[in-house]
Amino acid sequence: MHFNLVDRVLEQTPEKIVTLKNVSLAEEYLQDHFATFPVLPGVMMLESMVQAARRLIESLPASRTDVPYVLGKVRALKYGTFVKPGHTMRVTVTLRKDPGDGTYDLDGLVEVLDPASPSTAATAASGRLALRPARLTNA
């Protein structure tokens, strides 16, 4: 099953990408999480950072185009405020370094834009990610 957690790319440079995701109650992963208090699961916040990071990496000239990039490592992952239906997530991913071995180290930040006050943003999740090319086998 695939969830698209990038609705729009606001900004993209070779070092940084900023995306938006509008969270609605119609999204199936909110139906059971939780029935009386629907909030976006933390793993979906992490996945939104991974999807934004993948878009950033795949646009780099040095990236491999023959295999997909997958999450290799997560460090210092912290969760802040809840993301509820009706909120918009702004995801910012910044390239930290390219060690030259095919992996990429990145910083990720998920902020919640409240529809009542869109000029303020609260941190929902942040952390360091490492993406690497998938290891495909013929087995």
C-alpha cells in the first residue's frame, strides 16, 4: 500500500526541499488512530520526511536512477505536537552530506500549520535521516 504524503513542493534547491501535505479525515490511516481523537500516526510523519527526501535526492545529478532510495537509518527522532485532520504539514528536508557511498544524510522537520493561525508553526517531528539505494536481488 502506498500513501502519498506530498501534496505540493513549495521550494526546492539542490540542498533543500519544502513540501506541504493537507491532512484530511478522509485518509484511511486516520480511521483507527484514534476513533475518538484522530491524529496522524508518528510513522506517517516520518514517512512524509522520507518522501520529501527521496524527491530531493532523485533530483541530484549524482543520484542513482536505476533503484529506489529507501530509509537506511533514523537518528534523534523527536515528536512534538499532534497533527489533526484540517491541519497542513510543512516538511523541510535539508541535505547534510553525501558521504560518496550512495547514501545521503539529511535533516528533516515536520511543522504543523494551524488553519486558525497559518503564520505560526509548531514542530510535530524532527530528526536525522539516512537514505540509501535499495538492495535489489534476483532471488
